Amino acid sequence: MPLNASAEAKATAEQTISVLQGGHYSWQKGWLKRIPGIYARLLNYLVPYTKTVIAAMFFMVITALTSSMIAVLMGKLTDQGFYAKDVSALWWAPAALIAVALLQGGSTFGSSYLLQKVSQQVLLKIRCEMFEKEIRWPAANYQKYTSGIVMSKYINEASTALGGAAQLLTTIVRDSLQLVALLGLLIWHDWKLTLVTLVVAPLIAVILRWVNKKTKKYGLQTQTALGNMMNTVLEAYQGQRIIKIYDAYEKEQTRFRGVNELLYKLSMRMQAVTAAGTPLTQFVTMAGVSIVVIVALLQAQAGHLTLGDFITFLSALLLLMNPVKKLSALNGSVARISAAAESLFTTMDEATEKDPGNMELPRLLGGVRFEHVGYRYAGAGRQALTDVSFDVKPGETIAFVGASGAGKTTLINLVPRFWQPTEGEIYFDGIPQSTVTLKSLRQQIALVSQDVVLFDDTIAANIAYGMENVSEEDIKQAADAAYLTPFIRELPEGLNSPVGPAGQKLSGGQKQRISIARALLKNAPILLLDEATSALDTESEKYIQLSLDRLMKGRTTFVVAHRLSTIMGADKIVVIKEGRICEMGRHEELLAKKGAYAHLYNIQFVQKPTEDKIQSA
């Protein structure tokens, strides 16, 4: 059964506590082993854009070579312009430096633009794949992930993984090439001096390992905290009337402040690690440069090194600082991207609904039979339904009544296989449910529930939702049958009037009638009514009931209701108690038995409810 607001809030709080304690997202020593697989999967998305990536890498090679060209030019300028006093250096040196700068700028722009283009195309593809999987999840997954966590994956984690991956690839290729080119130049000029610079390499490796470990840990926790913050904002937005009526402003502000402060702390911890890593690496690198300068000066004083060679070597060494700086900062990015990608792919790898059946159901007459059906929610201590058996003939109406939590909604959710029975079988015109495809099964079923779902579109689009080749006349007839026509006529745009996000521009009764019109237009042989009139006022209920009477005519109808007045005319009334059928029959028959149904009836229509009677019901 879907999580209600309080349950979702509880889930959010539990996840937040999990972050604070380390929980599921705590640091795991084995994460490094998973990184190659994560990046291999990300890189696999680049295959269709191989030519664009190669073009970007070509520009990166040019960018890398320009750094070495600058170092060589500085050395030549020193020898010929300053030492040899060559007059021609007055024109060729500035011209060469400007040309190299233009070449470097153009190649940098080209590589960045092309890789960002590929990144956005891959981001588009991944989000579409994730959405395609999400809408096909089994019902259990919607309980597993809160809406805020799911939204965070689309907005934050996908952008971090893909946007960061593009920058990561740019930095790895371009700055690694620069590093190789400059090191090559250094070795060519003086391999002994170059070896001196490698003395600090082990210390740099230790720093990078520490940064990587901490950033990965905080990255995972930040992803979760951000999802929890988004979930809190979403709950407050949807529950704004409850917040106002119960004067819960401070409570919600405190709740949001707690989640927001956690996100702040995690962000600052990550920033502290990242910010410390770069200057530490630079300091160690500069210490290496200082050692090289000392050795180089000693060689120059001994006459083993010319001034131009020294300037070339020093320029290359200083230019080496920038790629080293970027590559050292990259360590944190690798951890953040791998955390985001791992979380993203975990969600994408969630299994979709099982669809083991291979038989296509024909148009049903509407006969439905439950045979010893049972259901247990994953992790639950007891059965939600036990040994449920009944038979509904085509065109009959069967109603389910009982206390809250008895199993009524669970039972009705088994019909379209939102949940799959853990025991027994359901038959449709004698055909086992487990042998048919989900698509052909759900084509036979229409749903009207108390929680009406309308999409941010027009009235016409919501009535015709999911149905193709529907004419405007068909939509009008369905609207008329649902008593929507008088209301629609008052609107300037008629059927083309927007309903707003979640139907915010409409009243509860109007939304419910659109839902009924949608079911009428689908014209399915089986109808599910889940508390369809429970949240309506008397005037709205009158119109809704008239609409439902038209909708139910000639259809096999399953009704879940608390108001017994709405189901007295049902062909069969089933009383559910603690997941079992305790009574079944028509209204008059059940009253005559003076059992559980009669007790519920007396509470609603005869006796004044008392606390003891309500609890016993």
C-alpha cells in the first residue's frame, strides 16, 4: 500500500539518521574495486559519439603541445633576445607568443564545447532510461524510495555524474597530455634534474589517497541528505494547508533546518577536504621545484647549464604546476562522480515489474474468481490476506468492507496485479492471472480512486489519458456521462482548459468526475472503485454517484467503501477482518445474520458510535 505523508516523513527521518550514523551509506573500503566498472559503464554511453570525442581529444592534444611550445619559446627568447641580443627577436617573439595563445585558446574552447555537447546528450539518454524504468517499477519500489530521493537522482546525481564526467575526461586527457609533454621536455633538456622532481611523488600519492577516501565518504552522504531535503520541501509544498491549519510553521521550519544543516555540514566537510588537498599538493610540488632550482643553480654556476636552458627548464617546471594542480583536485571529483554514478546506476538497475505471462487476454466478459489467495508484504510479520476465495459473475458488483487495515485495498490492488499474490490464483473468465501479460490484463480494467491523479494538461487530455485514436466527440460523450458538461461550458477554453499541476485549478468533485469520465472512455469490462466518494461533500457525492451508476452499468465492479450507504445495492458484500473473509452475502442477508456487517451497519446508521464500539469494529 502507498506510503502516506506521515510514513514518508518517517522514512525521510530514518534516512537522515542513517546518514548521521554512517548507515547504509557509510564508507566501504571496497569501493575502489567498483570504480572501474562504474566508469566503464559511463564510458559505454560515449560509444555512439566516438567521432565527436576523438575531435575533442584532437583539440586537447593541441592544447597540451602549446604549453611545451611556450616553455621552449621562453628559453629561445632568453638566449637570443637577452643573451645574444638578436634584434629579430623584437618581432618574432611577440608574434609567436600571440599565435601560441590563440592556438591554445581555440583548442581549449573546441574540446570543452564538444565534450559538453556529448555530456548533455548522454545526460538526456540516462534520464530517459531512468524514467522509463521508474514508471515500470513494482509497487514495492515506490515504498523503498521517497519522492525526494528519486527527484534528487534526476536533478542532482545525474548532473553530477554526467556533467562531472565530461569535466573529468577533459581534465584527465588534456592535463595528462600537458603533463607528459612538459615532462618529455624536461627529460630532453636534463633527465637528472627531472629525476629530482620525482622525489616528492610518494608524498603526493599519500595526500591524494586521503582526499579520495574522505571525498567519497562525504559524497555518498551528501547525495542522501540532498534527497531528504528535497523530500521535505515537497511534503511542505503539498501539505501547505495542513501546516497552516495546525500552525505547524515552526515544526516544519525546524524539520527543514535539521535536514538543511546536515547538508551544510557535509558540504563543508567535503569542501574542507577538497580545499586542503590542493594546497597540500601544491606545497609538496613547490618544495620539489625548490630543490630543482637549487640543483639547477649549482649546475649553472659550474657551467653545465646555459641561461636559456635554465629558463626553458624552469618555465616547463612552472607550467607543470597547473596540470598537477588540476589533476590533484581531480581526485575529489572522481570520488564525487563515482558516488553519484553508483547511486544512479543502483536505481536504474532496480527490477521492473515481473511479467511472466505470455498470453494476450481477449476482451473479457468480466468473470473474476479468487481461489485461496494470500498476500504478505515484504518484511511483514503476518499475512495481509489469507485464504481469500470468492466468485464474481460478469456484470456483478462486489463490495469490500471492514476496518481500516483489514486488507481491502490490498485485495483490490491484486486484481490489476499491482501486487502479485504470494499464494493462490486469480482467474479472469477462467484464465489464470499468472499466465497473461500485464498489458493485456490492465487493458481490461479501469480505476477510480479517492486519490485522483490528474496531470498538468487540459481536461480533454486527462479524460483521454493513455488512449489513442480518441475523437473529440468521444471525449464530449464521456464528459457528459460523468456530468461534467455544465461545468465545462462555463470555462472559456472548454475541454481545452488546463487543470494545473495535480488538478489544482479544480474542486475535489470536478477532479473525481474527470476520473470517472476517463474510466467511461476506456470502456473496460472490469471497474475498480477505491473509496471513490469518501472525500466528497453531499452535493458532489450526489453527482458522483449518478456518474458511477452509469459507469458501473454492464461492468464487473469491485468497490472498496467505508460508507455502507454506497454499497447496499451490491450483488455481493464481502466483510474483511484481519486479512480474512469473515462474512459474504447481500445486504439483507448479512443484516439478518447479525454478525460483523450488521455491527458495522448499526455503528453507522443506528447506534451512536462509542470509543469501544469503534475499536471493536
